[in-house]
Amino acid sequence: MDSNCHFPHLSSGNKFSTEEFIGQLKRQLAQAYAEKFLETVRGKCFEKCITKPGSSLGRGESSCIWRCVERYIEATGIIVLRNSLREFLMAV
Amino acid sequence: MDPSSLNSAELQRLISQEKERAMVNEMVAKLTSACWDKCITGTPGSKFSSSESSCLSNCAQRYMDMSIIIMKRFQSMQ
């Protein structure tokens, strides 16, 4: 994790609930994951679809970007489904 | 689970579960990125061709095979 992550905020005084802590942790991890995913998709689709930047985004470029995002999400699904990553992590 | 108390062992277990989940997500992200670069050579279409989708599937599995070989090689060096 980078320096932008901070520890989950304790709600009051010394007492805090495990549930609250884990809830905040999950939310922060989910947010970090989503940001990273978006950054990756931006990079890939810029490379594939914006070959020669013009003075505005063309219709071809826009539809390419749309398809690119869909395909990238689909590719992620293929990687997850067709492979037992969990088992692999256990074995390592 | 009593929501108002801190159970250290329970907390550790939950944190470690989240850590594992984060590691899997990281692995998926890396693999998808690498396999996309290898397999999707042209402009993205409205669906994957059968060669593109089998390439993606194969890519992930070959990466796993490779990781195991690398591990074994390192272990044999020690």
C-alpha cells in the first residue's frame, strides 16, 4: 500500500469494534483496488484507441474506448474464472 | 461476535483474510495486464475472437506453470 492509505479511523475514545475496523479496512482496500483498475484501463485503452490525438475525440475513438473497457473487464473475468488463483496462493 | 469488544485473535484472522484477498486481487490485476498485452494485439472488437479468448485463458495458466517452475528452481538452489 502506498502512503495515501491511512489506518481506519477509530470512532470514539479507546473502544472500537472489530466490525467497524474491518468494515473500514474493506472499504479502503476496495477503493484502492478500483482506483488501480481504472488507472490500468485508462492506460490500455489510450494505447489501443487514441493512436493520433486530434483536436477532439472522434466517434471511432469513442466507440473503441467503449469496447476496450468492456473487453478489459471481460479479460479480467477470464483470468479469474479459468484459473485457480486461490489454490495457487495456498501452495506457494 | 460482540461488536463492542476487541478480540485480538479474531481481528488478526479477519485482517489476514483481507490481506489474502488483496493479494489475489493484485495477482489478477497483474496477470490481466500482462495477458492483455500479449493476446489483444489489434483494436478491441465488440467481442473477443476465439483465438483471443483462448490466448487469455492459456496465458494465465502458463504464467502459473512458470511461477511454480521458478519457485522449484530457487528451492533447488538452496
